[in-house]
Amino acid sequence: MSTFGAKTASRMRRRLLALLMKLPGGHADPASLLARFPDEALMPLRRRGLDPVPALAAVREREPVSRVKMPLGLRGWLVTGYEETKTVLAADTKTFSNDFGNMIGKVGIGAEQDPGGLGFADPPHHTRLRKMLAPHFTTRALAKRSDRIHQIIEDALDDVARAAEGSQSVDLQKHFALQIPSRVIMELLGVDEKDRDEFQRLSAVRFDFASGAAKSLDVIQESIDLLREVVARQRVEGGPGLIGAILAEYGEDIGDVELAGLADGVLTGGLETTVSMLALGAIVLLEDEKLFARVRDDDTAAEPFVEELLRYLSVVQVGFPHFAVRDSELGGKSIFAGDVVLPSLSGANRDARVGSNMETVDIDRPAISHLAFGHGLHRCVGAELARLELRMAYPMLVRRFPNMRLAVPADQLKYRELSIVYGVEELPVVPG
């Protein structure tokens, strides 16, 4: 690491640590933090309907790797090009690090303030944790859950039908999009159903940066505290899901706090993202009669439809921040050790250099290796579970309600204004 880079990295950690610790409770209020960011730094978190704001495409066309102003004197880079983003995500940890310690510093910060999980870990810690999770997300393991997922989707559709009785419209977000992944992920983890509502709330709030009602790190801590209770109980009593299985196999090698952080990553990664995909994907279907009919009538359409939706929607708009460990070059720009690099997944997945008409949904386009699940070391461990849910849910929805339509014009729907995981607040539909 260069002398300049080492000093920059150290200064970055000290400044961010000071900011976090001087706020009430020692945690950062999203509203306070956002006020320190210029609009250009928040641009990747904004959208116009289902589409990234036009300014994001303009930046990508001009500079796929561009300097972005950040608070505290940090040097930041926004990466919007497909190849450049893929390079960052695939880089070894000697070039870019995800370790949480790079963000707030390890001196003076308690371990309980680390969000835990895979996203903010580097090998060998990351390798060890991923080894514990991976067997539960293999094709073989998921095949055993297929029938149960099918039943959960059926139950959600029944809930939509019941809600429609005597009502002019139904909130598809609440009765369909939220119900399916919440039950799937809760059962996978082995969390009691009575805790579902609270975990749903915490999962949604932590990604919504426009809300000043909750402090981002406080919300993470609250979720982990609840999961610590689950872990402690199952360490004694055993459990039917992933948490219980990890305790049975690795109980002596993993503590309650670490396992709670790992489970929290699975919960939030597999809940809010799939909720958003189900809801926004339904909007795409309801806005396109031909596509609706094709998914309804053609059994082979579900797979390409889901892959194209994953690329087009990119509900996880920005990947985990990467911290430059050493000086390097990216997209013709000099990145110094200590710089913060933000990969824009929504920008990269619509890069015109990858294919034609990337701003539209085309399920017949040649297969594209999209970055909706990330890439490389930190590619989403639950990607195949999400695919399974989506491939089953969309056809079942349009076959159960072939005359469904939006209850309000699409441009009147209320979307999240500023969020890492993009979504819609509610989705009123007329089942028909």
C-alpha cells in the first residue's frame, strides 16, 4: 500500500468512526448521513418508475468509472459499466476488500455493531461462513423444498382471493409478494412463524434510506438481537431449519453473535429482495398483455422471463461497498488505496455495450450473464432459491387470476424514493 493510500485509509476510518460515535446512541441516523451526501452520490439509489434515473445512463455513457463526491473527505468512485463492475466484483481481496473494519475501523467499535454475514467479510472468514451455508442452497437441497414452496404460493393466492371478496382492489404486495418469501425464508431458517411480522418490518426498514424514523445500524442490531435469542434457544433445544442444522454440525465452532449475523444476512438477502422482485415483476406483467399471456400459456417462458426480469429490475441497486487495498487502475482511472468503490448493479445491467435495447424487457434476447446476484466471491448464496420461487410464482399468479389488472395507473404507484433494495410500497390490483 502506498504511503498516501495508507494515510487515506486510516483517515477514512477515523472520520467515519467519529461521525458514527458522535450521533445519539453511537449509531448513524440515515437522514443525518444522507444530508452529507451530494445528489450525485445518491443518484444510483433513485429511480423513475421501474427505470434508473436517466442521469445514471448518462454517467455510464460518459464515464463507466466516475469520481463521486462523498462526505468526510473520502475519495469515492461510482462504477456503472458492466465490464468494470464485473471486474470490481471479481477482484481478489488484495485489491478490493469488503471487510466491515475498512468502513468504521476496528479500534473502539464493539463486535456487536458489525452487521455480520457474508457481505462484509473477506476470506478466510468469508470462506468459513459460506461453507456452513452452501449445502442448504444446492440444487438438490432446494428440490426437497419445491413442493412446500408450491404450497406456500398456493396459500398466498388463496389469500389474494379472500382479500378480494367484497373489495374493489387488493394489495398484491401484502397478500402475495410479501407472503411467499417471508414464509419460505422463515421456514428455511427455522424461525417461529410468530416472529415473522417483526422480521419483515426490520428487513424493509433497513434498506429504505429515505426514512428517518429508524437508524440503519440500530435496525440491523435489533434484527440480530432477535436472532440471537433464536440461536440461544435452538442451541439448547435444537431447531428444524438452517440455524439448527448449523448448530448441530458446527455448534462448538460458531458463537451466538456470529451465527445470528449469518442468519440475518440470509433473512434480509432472501426476504426483501424477493418481495421486491415479485411485486415489480407483477407490474411488468400487468403492463404488457402479450408478455402476460405468454407467461400464462407457455411453460417454457418462465425461466427466460425471470432471468430478463432479474437483469432489467436489478432490485439490489448498489452492491456492497468495496475498499481499495492497494493502488490500481479501473476503466482507465487511477484508484488509490483507501478509496471507496460503489458498484451500480442497476447501471451495469443496462449497459448498451452488452446488448441491444437494454432498457426494455425482451425474454427472447440472447442469454446475458447479468449481475443481479452479484458476481465472484460475494455472489448471492441464495440465488437459486430466489430463482425457484420466482419461476413458480409468476405463472401460478397469472393462471390463477388471468384477468388481473392494476387498480391505478402505473405512474400513480408509490415506489421507494431512496433505497438500496428498490421496491413499491403497495400494489393495488383488481384480481378479476
